[in-house]
Amino acid sequence: MLCLIYNSIYSDVSPSIIANNQFMYHKFFMTVLVILISALSNSLYGRDLPKPDLMLANVYHEGIILKDYWVSEKYDGVRAIWDGQYLISRGGNIYHAPKWFIEDFPKQKLDGELWISRQSFELLVSTVRNIVPNDSAWKKVKFMVFDMPESLSRQSMPYDSRLESLNKLIQQADVKWLKAVKQWKVDDHQTLMQQLNEITKAGAEGLMLHRGSSLYKGVRNGDLLKLKHYEDAEAVVVQHTKGKGKFTNMLGAMMVEMPDGKRFKIGTGFSYEERSKPPVIGSTITYQYRGKSKNGIPRFASFLRVRDVK
């Protein structure tokens, strides 16, 4: 087919010109191939699916009535919604899990994180972003479930009740890589911070707090809270700055733009490999920081990772 298209386009070109440009056919073929692969990739990723309405977290602060909340580990995975047929990303794309991974999942809608283990985020992303799933890689993945949104009559149920139903459902499903996230109660702020210290020393990202009386709503509010030793946010890469000294011919820093249009540089947090092959301009990254200046610029910003799979 490509040969026919090529011959049709270049039928009026003399043989001598074609002979003197032997790379012409190769360039044409590769260009069309890239276009076809791109189109196929977009189709397979299901980019026309609507973005799921996810419950999003605010940042925890002292003074919260802790007895009203369930506490759990904050997993460094990628958010996923199970809709009864597919695992869907926060951006509305399908994670192409092997059939054996999802075939025994319940039909109820589930909200959770695809996760491998602590400090394994890069390995997880390289696994779940593949259109053709790698069975051996997926055998390391678990779906850590923490909620049941819009599940039949459970849409109007408080989290206390949804959590009870969720634990029963996961137990009945009896799928070893489908896990209900462990939840517990904490009495006071001091105990909560001690638990944060212990869990982060063990390699966890932080803690999550979920209000027991909350209904599932696709908004960001105080019903769901995150607690870490640092704050994090997202920004778009707009410029690379070359490094000096030991970072010659590598990334020195990168200029990023916040959603409000403010720009600032990030020069720390990169591994040697990331400086050699930095996040491309236009990509969205997650960075960590400790407070903001009076002008709204993050203080002590450090690169964390390229944003989760969309």
C-alpha cells in the first residue's frame, strides 16, 4: 500500500532524480509509518474516554478533628479507576493490563492505585504505559483499592459504609493482586506525625486521611487529605539550561511554568540518567518544595518525577 501511495505521488518525477535521491523512499516510508503508529497508539490508549471524576486531596494541617478520619499509607503508584471492564487513568486513558490480571475483578467500580512496592515508581510506569502488556512485569503489580465510587446504591453511602463493603468485596473476589488498602484510626496530631516519620523512614511517600462521613464526590476538598514531609505540585517544562563542571553537556537546570503562569528554575533532584535524558520541553513534571515566597514561587523546589501516566 505504501509503495502504491509513493508511486502515485512521485509518478511525475524522472527516474534520474529518484536515482540521485535514494533516501527519498526511505524517508517517505518512515514518515508514514510514524504517523500510522501514532494514530494506532492514540486509538489503543482510548483517548476519547472521558476523564473520571476523581475525589482529590487537599493538604493536611494541624487542627483537623482526627477521630473523624481513616488513615492509610499514601502509595507512590498511579491512580486508576476500575469501571467494571477497564483500568482507566486519571486522564481517561486505558491501562492495557493482561487479561488474566483483570478477568476476575468484580463488576463494581473501584478507585485505587496501581503499585508495585515502595520506591518502585519508575518501574511501575514503564510497566503500565506499554500498549502490549508484559506478563512478567505485570506479575509484580498490585491494584491497591481505597474506595468504591458510584457503585449501585453505594453512591450515597458515607465512606465508613463504603469501606466496610469494599473490604468484603475484595475478600470475596479472592484475587491476590487486588488488595484493599489498610485503614486505621489515629487519636491526635502528635501520634499522626510519629506515624508519618516511621512510614516515610520505611520508604513510603506519606499518609492519606479520608473522612468517614464523606460521600464520593469528584472534587478536591477536605474530605480527603494528604500528609507528607514536603508539599508537591506540577509544572510544565519550558526550557533547559546546560550544565557546567561535572554536568557539562548535560542538564544543569530547567525552567518550568506553574498553572498560574509563574516561572522558576529547578536544578536539584535529578539523577545522572535524568540529567543525560531530561524531561522534554512541554512535558509535565512533579516537583517537591517547602513553602512559597511572598511572590508565590516555591521554595527549595526539587525535581521528583515526570507526571504519572495520563
